[in-house]
Amino acid sequence: MCIVTVSTVMNEWRTKLGGRVAIVGSGQAAWAWGMGLMHAGIHITQVWGRHAGRGRALANRLDAEYQSIANITPVSWEGDVLLLAVADQAVEKVAAQFECGIFQHIVHCCGTLAMEALAVHPRHGLLWPLMNLSQAHENLLQGVPVLLEANNEPLREILEAWCLDLQAHPLPSTLTQRTSLHLAAVMTANFNNLLLHWGHRTLKGHGEHRLLLPILQQQLRLFAEDPTDPFARQSGPAHRGDIETMNKHLALLEYDPEGQALYRSLSRLIAQLKSKPGHD
């Protein structure tokens, strides 16, 4: 005899409820979420967008219907969850263009925007991955922390189920935690990418930038293994006060005033941090 519990029925109902998604947007975030959710078995019903070329391309890739929101407002949509993959500053305006039925939810995926930006709709939430979404593919979010919030329990369970289906790590969050992580991500990933750019251009004609990979991997390994402040492992000429070497480096950068300014600024900051108590 097969015994079906109330919990099993509710979980199946919630899975089905979150199993049909309409996406608003056709940029990098829309592609990343769309491809990831489709690969996880979530049915993408529609792609809504203002740019027909990109929107139709994404809809075709997801085997979904394309809809333009250029001149139609407010609109009804097909699905259980409406995912707004649009710029932070556009979320409230775009959310107001859509109607939500009694069992429909609306979600945005912005790192620094409060969930209440969607307060025009009674059932709303957000999910934000701690990952650069510029290169969309099916497994992009695998192993990635995804911060989420929801103003109702069914939606929270749907978003957690999505993360597990994507093999991501769901993390219930607050706005303060999320914005702090967003800032940390910008400083460690976006700013670091700028430094990688300078490493690439400095080596141009003198070796491939892949030669820097072992030292970068060493830094990342230590960052992963050691929870203490990474500045405790700081090294280099600025840290040891080696003026002669720094002047040689600046001379090599004479062709690159921006590079010189960056080198001076970061070297000065390293020296200042070392001089503070606790950084000897």
C-alpha cells in the first residue's frame, strides 16, 4: 500500500507551482538564469523584452514564447514565477507593468536592491548569485552561493528548490548582508580583474599572462584555506619599503601614466596599512 503524506503532497504542489517561469529581460543575467533553469528542468514559458533581436534569440534558445513589453501595460503573463532579470534602476518600473494573479509570484535578481522594490505585488522575493553572469552556460551557477529572500513560505521553498536543482547553495539573507557581500565581490572580483588587465598589458611582448597563474592560484588557495586577514600575508616592495625596486617599476611604466598612478596609489596604501598597529 502506498501512503502519501500531506507533506509530500505539499512539496509536489510547490515544485509544480515553481516549475513554470516567465523571464523579463534579454541581457546577460536573463541568459544565465534562463539557461540554468532550463537545464535544471524548469519550464520557461515566456521571455519578455524591449529588444526584439536579443529577446527572440533567448526565447528560441529556451524554447519559449517571445513577448514585447514596449507598448503594452499592464500585462498578464503565463507561469508561476515572473523573474525580473533587468537593471537595478529599472526593477520597480518594470514590475509595475505586470499583473500578478492570486497564485503568481514575482522575483528580482539584483544584489543591492531591497525585496520591497517589488512591494506593488503581494507575493515577491529575490535571488542573487555571488557570481559574474557575463558568460552564460547551463552549469554557471553550480556550486555558487545564491542569496535569497521571500515574503512568503511557498516562494522561499520554490527558490530554495531552484538552487538545489541548479546545484547551487541557497543562503537566506538580509539586505545588509547582501549589500555587504555585493561590495566585497566588487572589490575582490571586479577590481581584481582590473589588476589582471594591467598584468596582461605589462607582459605584452614579454611573455604570456598565463605565466602569472601559479602565483595567483597560490593566493587563492591561501585565501580559501586561511580565514585570517589576507593582509597578514602581504609581500612585495611596498610592504618591505624597497624604494629602489619601486622606482625601477615606475621607470618601466613611463609609457603608461595610468599604470604609474595605479602602482603609486596601491603601493602607498600598502605602506599605510603596514604602519597601522596590528599590521607589523
